[in-house]
Amino acid sequence: MEKLGVGSRRGHVRALTDLQLDVGDSVAIGVREELLLRGSLLVYLLPLLSLFLCALLVQALGGSEPHIIMASLGGLLCSWLYIRWRSRRTADDPALQPVVLRALLAGTSSVY
């Protein structure tokens, strides 16, 4: 979290582990690369694609500029609702959770 610029603001991340840890312990966590890539595409690319596809569809159907704008915003809203629904549906799936790789010693800071 320090590398991401959180600094003194502590973030809370739920991660799976078999280690005996207490709240507040410093740990190194990991996320599978494919999950990170898939999540990035879902969160960044899907809204852009839906915005442009809806705008192009309405333009191809002969819609005026206000209709094109409303369609693109509608596509953006629909993709946002889908992402929200999907994230809530998969929030408790253990296969999609970060995992604790190792516990860090007290007083040490390991920045990668």
C-alpha cells in the first residue's frame, strides 16, 4: 500500500491465508496475474467499448447528436451496472481473492 501512495492512510484488504496473523500485522499479498488482467479489462475497457458501440449504433441508425450522446451515456451506465453486479456476485469467491504470501517482520518495510 505504501508503494501505491497510501502512506499514513491505512487501507484494508481482505486476503486469504493459512498463517496465524492478527489485525494490523504487516504482510505481503499477491493476486494472480490473470485475475488482475481480467479485472483491468473489465473495469477500464468494457465501459469504453460500450460507450463507443452504443454511440456508433445510434449514429448508424440515423440518430441525432443528442440521441447519440444519450445512447453513449446509457451504454456507459449499463456497463457500470454490470461491473457492479459482477463484483458483488464474485466478492466472496475464494478463487478471486488476494492471498497472503508471507508475513513481514515488525518494523521492516519491504517495497517492491
